[in-house]
Amino acid sequence: MKIGIIGLGLMGGSLALSLKKLPFIQEIVGSDHNKEHQEQALELSLVKKIVEFEEIKKCDLIILAVPVDGIISIINQLTDIPENTTVIDFGSTKEKIVSSIPAQIRKNVVAAHPMTGTEFFGPYAAIEELYTNSVVVLCDLEDSGAHQKEVAIKLFEALRMNISYMHAHEHDRHTAFISHMPHAISYSLANTVIKQENRDDILTLAAGGFRSMSRLAKSSPAMWEDVFKQNKDNVLEAIELFEKELQNFKKHIKDENWKELHKDMQDANTLYNIFS
Amino acid sequence: MKIGIIGLGLMGGSLALSLKKLPFIQEIVGSDHNKEHQEQALELSLVKKIVEFEEIKKCDLIILAVPVDGIISIINQLTDIPENTTVIDFGSTKEKIVSSIPAQIRKNVVAAHPMTGTEFFGPYAAIEELYTNSVVVLCDLEDSGAHQKEVAIKLFEALRMNISYMHAHEHDRHTAFISHMPHAISYSLANTVIKQENRDDILTLAAGGFRSMSRLAKSSPAMWEDVFKQNKDNVLEAIELFEKELQNFKKHIKDENWKELHKDMQDANTLYNIFS
């Protein structure tokens, strides 16, 4: 099987590193609109060669690992691919992507969201074990072709990922709460602290707590701009519900309502029962 | 030197574990108002014996590793300790503590804030290397006695900690932004998600991002209630500045002002220049 990866950053680059070890993959080629990323990807041997879009189209499996706006644009340039080609997109939002797939290639496409990543980006962020043991959500799989489903499942199983199934609409709402809104918070927290505190005080006083709360604030603006764009309504709703929760928390402090504050913290502690 | 540790949870218990290895410590005794914690501390051999408050008072060095309200109450029961006794409090807020130390024992006390911890609490959370290589902030050190300063510095150096000096007032403002407000956010984020999402979806979709953003929400309500109480004004100010920042972020999404949103995220990315 010949694989073409579009986008050789953290997600595409890490995928290339793990695919190399799979016996059923004969060749991995890549493309990236960023010249510097192309050079870095070759330097790091993520892919054997960088090819033109026309050659990517001839691959058996095409992976789209670019920001979500880019995914929509590329899918719309793939209308002439052969019937047996599989296209898997790695977008973090899914509803706008699946609804924008041209009808004549709907069966070719499998909409996937690998629930993994780091705050780093670009080819140098690529790490081999990024996908191992993490979850991949496949959306609206009933609209993909039988062959394409098979290829996608074979791929994710070979990467030792846990496959979960969801409707795109449902996926976007859940991820707004569990992933996208927390990113908005982390970016805003980082900016609040950067404006109020100087570098030395941050370095002295930032223990594990602030580091873990601000880690996501280092994530790629290009990727996240598209996520907020494509999942706008869900994200706004999630931020507003969070704002209400925080206002409540603040009100308990302001009113010195320690009993209620304590109860809120105990409620939050129940996350223990979900994961520790 | 004989050491008495009041409070045998994460902070006191971890301290006991590291002190055991120091040559200049002859005996470590402990006390904890929680019966269960007393038993666990003995079971885990954190301390050799649990003693009454009157015996703690006879130690050369007394460590107060309890929530901040408890620290204030205990310090006020220590007015009859010998001149050479050193009392070090480990409270996460400092201004109310230093201002509540009775004048006759002001020189005995060193106000310290070790900038380390985990989200776990109680004796079972104790880990030996908790203090190694982390920062300890000593506040208003000019008000402590020469002997007490020496004991405190000797102790923290033996624990291989990096000592930083600050005024209590300054400390409380900085930590409101860098530690206390981020905790309020994490508790509120956890509660927002727990109310909106079910256990299975959280487990499936929570990758590293949500896990790191919600980790602090598992912290001890008893400890954090006191922090919010004692640092109320600074914490409220920090939450309000964060709320404004998030409102701005939300407004950019609502208004589809992607250029400004992108710029905000790039600003947040500068945290890279502080720590990676």
C-alpha cells in the first residue's frame, strides 16, 4: 500500500514515523505547503520524498493532517480519485468536514479524529509513539465505503489505537467541552499571567500547577484558529457555561460562602472516579 | 536536631520522608488532628511516633504543614516556646500568617512557601522527592531571628531546594495569579464538564489536554478553602482579569475576528520563551 500524507507537522510527521514499521506499507510520500516543513521532513526522514499534489492523488491511502480549513479545501480537489482510494482526514472538528465532502467521493473518505497530540507543532514535534494506545474517533462511518472502512480500521489497529464511533454532530459538541474550550481557557490564562507577571516571577513561582494549566497555550495558532472557526457555536456555548461556573465560584469567595465553595471543590474532586 | 511536624499529609508526609536521610536530624515526631492520618503515617513509617502538642513544642524545629487557617491557630498556641526554637510554616498564602504571629515569638517563625505539590493529599500522597530541586519562597525573612534563618536555610539547602526571597504581600499577589486563580479555573472547568458530559465520553475523548487542565481540580478542598479565604482580594482580582481575557477571546470567536484571535494565541505562545 502506498500512502501519501498531506501535512508533515506533529500529526502527519508522527504518523509517518509509526507507519514506517508496518509491514503492509510499501511507500510513504508527503506534501506540505510550507517549504521549510518540506525540508525538515526530509532532514528528519519522516518521508522518503516530497511530491506534488497530483502524485499524492495516486496513493492508495491519503491522510489529511492539516488544519481543518485546509482539509475542506483539499477534499474538494480530490473529486477525480479512483474508486478504491481511501482518504482519511485527521481534523479536530468533524461536522463541517463531513458535510463538505463532494457526493461523488463521499465513500472514499473516512472522517477520523485521533485524540492525541502535544502542545508542540511542526515536523520537529513528530514523535514515533504519539498514536500508540490512544483513542481515534471515527465519525459517520456508515457513509464511508466498505473497502475504505476496512483500510481505516486496519490502519488504526496496526497503530494500536482504540477505535470509538460517533456521529460528527455529537463529536463536535463533546470535543467543544472536553478539548476546545479548555484550549481557549489555557490561551486566556497564559495571556492574563503574561500581562501581570514578569518572566522571573513566573519562573520562580510556577510549580507543576501553572505549567499544566498553561501547557495548551503553546499550541499552534494556525490549527486552533480553524477549530474555533469550524466549531464556533459549540465552543461559544461551552465557554459560556464555564464562565457561569467560574462566576459562581468567584461569588462564593466574594460572599465568603465557604461551605458552598468547599462543596463545589468536592464535586470537582469526583473526576477522581473517572480518571486519576 | 529533633523535628516535630504538624500535619502529615502530602506536604508534611513528604517532608518526613526526605528528612529521614539527613544526618543532622536525630528524631522526627508528628502530629495530625485526623486520627486516620495518624494511623496511616505510622503504617507508612513517615514518623516514628505520634505525639501530643505539648511534646511538639519541645522540638528544636517545628514544621506547620496544615491548611493556612490551622497554621494561624497553631502559631497562636506556641507563645511559650523557648527562644531558640524554630517554627517554619508551609502555608500557600503568607500575608495573613505573618501578620498574625504574636510579637513575642515573631523571631521564632520563618514563613516559607515550598512551590511544589501534587493534586493528591493525605499521608498516602507523600513522596520522597517532592521537595528536591523545587523552589521555596521565604517571606519577610528580616523579621525572623538570626538562628532561625540559619536553621531554615540549612534545612532547605539540605533538601536541595532553590531559595527565593519575597515580601509576604508581594508573594500573595504573585501566587494569586500563578497558582491560586489557576486552581479556581481548574475546579470550575471540571464542574462544567462533569455537568455536561457523561463518564464514558470523558474517558473516550479526554486526551492529555483535558487531563492536564483538570488535574488541579482533584486538589484538597480543605487546603484550598483556606487559601481562597486568606488571599481573597488578590484571588478575586486575578479571576476578574482572567474573565476579561476570556471574554475577549470569546468575542473574537463570536465576531469571527480570526486575525485578532490568531494574534492572541501567538501572544500566549510566548510562554515558550519562559519555559518549555
